[in-house]
Amino acid sequence: MENVTQSLEELLVAAQRQSALTVGVYESAKLMNVDPDSVVLCVLATDEEDEDDIALQIHFTLLQAFCCDNNINILRVYGLARLAQILEQTETEENNNNNNNNISNEPRDMHCILVTNPPVQPLQIEALQDISNFCEESRCLNQWVPCLDLQDP
């Protein structure tokens, strides 16, 4: 399970660097409506306090159904803080490398993250295959939405 968690982190960093991430429930739903074929992974993230958020759970149910209908791998992730840390660290590194100080201080909706694989410049990273294999193995065990717990390093 630790290898899958590490693969997910590597995949998110690589996808963000290639502008192949869509972050936010609303933004993800819009993208899946327009171009579902480009989506290769849907990450649904929560923490304990989100378990009682009925609206969020309804969104998750709808996103999961759409992903199942369109053969998109789904992962349920616990650890919003770690997820935000991974993405913010990558964003900060990118901004520093580009001498760009336009870092937004607005909180982002990390509850849904889509990884896309554009045909023009596809993601060529082993972590994507590791995650796909994990999702496939989970489906074979009748666990249609596998879960990961992201731990702080």
C-alpha cells in the first residue's frame, strides 16, 4: 500500500508539472462533461469531518457513477492536508523556477482531482501504470473504489 501511495504522490506532481490536473469538484465535473476521454484518474479526497457532509457525498456518488460509466479509474483518498501539501509544494517550486510570485492564497477545493492524459504530450510515468494496476486489482476483489490513506511524511 505504501508503494501505491508513493506512486500517487509522484503521479500528482508529474501531472501538475505538465498541466494535466484539474482540481475542484465543480471544475472536474465540467471537464468530465466536455472531455471524459482525456481523464485517466479521479481522486476523491476527504477527511473525517467531511464524512457527514451530505452535499459532498452526493457529488462523490455522481462522480463515481460517471467514472464507472466511462471506465475512469477512481481512488478515494483520506488526507486532504497531505494532498494540499503535495500540490502546493509543486506549485511553489514551479513559481520559484519561473520567477513568478503570483501564488494564490485562496484555499482550493481539493475534494476532487482529475488526472488527464492529453494525446499531444502524454504522461509517461510509471506511477500512472502502478495506480491503474492497483485500481484494476481492487476491482477484481470487488472493491470498486479503492481507498488510500495519505500520511504526513
